[in-house]
Amino acid sequence: MSAPDIAAERLGADYFQDPYSVHARLRAQRPVTPVIMPGGATVWLVTGYAEGRAALADPRLSKRMPGWHPEPDSIFATMDLHMLNSDPPDHGRLRRLVNKAFTARQVERLRPRITAITAGLLDDMAGQPEVDLLASFAFPLPITVICELLGVPAGDRDDFRTWSATIVSDTPGPEVFQAHATAMARYFMALLAAKRQQPGDDLLSALLAARDDEDRLSENELVSMAFLLLVAGHETTVNLIASGMLALLLNPAELARLRADPSLTGSAVEELLRYVNPVSNATFRCAAEPLELGGVRIGRGDPVLVSLSGANRDPARFGDPDRLDLGRDSSGQLAFGHGIHYCLGAPLARLEAAIAISGLLARFGSISLAVPAASLRWRPSTLIHGLEALPVRLVRAEGESTGS
Ligand code: HEM
């Protein structure tokens, strides 16, 4: 990064536990500021809403950063050539290949299946007085849905979860990172080879046809697409459901409001997105040419990180931003990003979260934290803001104890 006029502040591991107070302090100084991230990268961190929204839509901020991508013949290149790492025109070509499967209309057709998976998970939890809501509910729901959509065997998901958690973590160490990223790349290559032999009625089989019959994407683009859809499809919604439930448990008046009026679910999910920010910071962008943003000059080649959780708690955009208010107008929240990379899976994530949260509240008349809130830990990732675990006590809506 070019030497900034302003000294870069080093962010420590406490940033993962409470990014909000760090963003508030930085934003109050200036909305775009150089920082050294806990993983060691020096970046321009954008914590203001207006500046973040502008940056996400700025074509001068590119996703193909010279020197930031693996060598084309490296095994990691097989996971690098996806739409979220691409600029136009490749970005549009890749996104169009899968866009149809994720429209609100298409996703609505999944409602019965998502409802059935949710009901099964609720049944499983109903016999237990205390559960980890993250492992037993918030994780299995989106991973089952995305595995079915893509045609990925659900039995592989525990391996997949481990590799993926390492890849989005800031602190795995180079050896673990290499080992897990290699295992993930090999997994996808083997999966796609098996699907070539035996195609199914699923999205990956359709993409294989686009690759082999119509030549619309390269082999590395195909593997990268599978990687992106599976990681994006399960690392994110899990945190909307789990952190969203935690936010409701810590704000009992809002929880009571939602219980009293389930028609609030849609607006509640929007406010929970604004408030809990499953993706804390967008992915890195790089200045393809010098530009001004938020009163600072960003040099050519500098990395820029838009903090979505910073933008969503900017008091200049959302009044009293640290208050959860299910009735507020949360439109314009940036939890799904903005611009050409706006989340492809937003309709699916919204539907899953609405079904999950309303299902949970309808089934359990009382849900309470089983540990002190202060003991809950957040994962060491700059990208994902998600809990390690969420132990809760559940009591069935009929008033009988879950154990009975
Ligand atoms: C609550 C859940 C989710 C959140 C908060 C979320 C958030 C985001 C954000 C912030 C971006 C843009 C990142 C950037 O510009 O750097 C993004 C992109 C993307 N998301 Fe999601 N996501 C969620 C669920 C999903 C799901 C369920 C899928 C399903 C496959 C998905 C697939 C994608 C894809 C493919 C992109 C890249 C789009 C592009 O580059 O054009 N996401 N998501």
C-alpha cells in the first residue's frame, strides 16, 4: 500500500470480539482510515455508510488485484476464478450462468423444502433441554439447503465446515491454511469428476453442461463457482440465524414484539441483517487508479476494505444505530453488499432466516441463554462475524418442558 499521510492503527484480536466499538471510534475520526488488520494486511478501512456504499459501486475499485491471486497452475487457482473475484465482463458472464437459480421467484419454490428441513431440526431439538443452537439448527439448515441445490452430498459437510472455517479465518497459520485449502480444492475436483460420470438434477450438473457442451466457462471457473456457492451459501446465513436469535434474546422487548406479531418477521429479518452483520467486512478491493474517498487520497494498487457492519451502524444513516428496533425502516442496509457484487443469495438467505426464526419462536415458548452473554465468543475472522457456539435452553410452546 502507498504510504498514507495518516498513521495506520493496528487492530488486535479484540476486534473480532467487538468490531462495533472499533468502527465507531475510527468513524468518528474519519470514515476512511488506514489500519493494519489482525491478519497483518494494511488496508484502507471504510467505516462510514455513504463512503462504503460509494466504494462498493465504484468501478475503479477492482477485484483482480495484481499479486493477490495464485499462479494459474497452482491448485489454489482452481478456487480463485469466481464472480466475487472478477471484474466485468467476466463477472457478468459468470453471474448470468447461475442468476436464474437464485431469483426471488425461483427461491420461493424452495419454501416447502426449507420448512420441512426446519421442522425436522426443531423436532430433533425438542427432546433436549439445552442445545447449541448454532450447531443443531443455524448451521445444518442453510448447509442442507445449499448442498441439495448444488448436488453436494450432505454427508461431507463436517469436512467441508472445517476447511471453510479455516479459509475465512484470519489466524489459521500458513501450514493449516495450505492443508485445508488444498483438501477443499481436491474435494471439489473429485466431486465434479464424479458428477461428470453421473450427472444429477442439480445446479452443479447444469454448470458442468455449460462447461462441457457450451464452453461458457473454463475448468477453473467451474471449480471456483462450486467453491464460492458452497462457502457463501453456508458461512453466512448460519450467522444471520444464530446472531439474530442472540440479538433477540438480549433484547427481550423486541423478542416479545415479534412473538406478539409474527407479521413483523420480514422487517425483523431486515433489521437483524443491519444489526448483526453476518459478513462484517466486504471482500478486498484494489484501487485500479488513484481516487478520493471520504476525504483521503487512495493510491493506485492500494487495498480497500468496506466495513459493512461499520456502514450499518453509522449514525449518519441509521438513527440510534446500536439499538435493535424491529419496527424501523432498515432499507438500504448494506449487509448483502451493494453494486455489481450484491449478494446473489439474498432472497434465499432472507427466506431461510424468516422460516428458521419464525419456526423456532412458534415451537418454543421460552428460549433463554444457557451461559452468561459475556462468555460467548466470536470467530477470529475479519470477513465473517459469527459466534463459535450459542448454548440455549428451550421450553416447548405448550408450556411443557422439552425433556418431558
Ligand atoms: C445472511 C446471509 C448472507 C449474507 C449476509 C451475504 C452477504 C454477501 C455480501 C456482503 C456479498 C458481497 C461481498 C463483496 O462485495 O465483497 C455477497 C456476495 C455473494 N453472495 Fe452472499 N450472503 C449471504 C448468503 C448467501 C447465500 C445463501 C448464497 C448462496 C449461494 C450467497 C452467494 C453469494 C454470491 C455468489 C456472491 C457473489 C456475488 C457477485 O460477486 O456478484 N450468499 N454476499
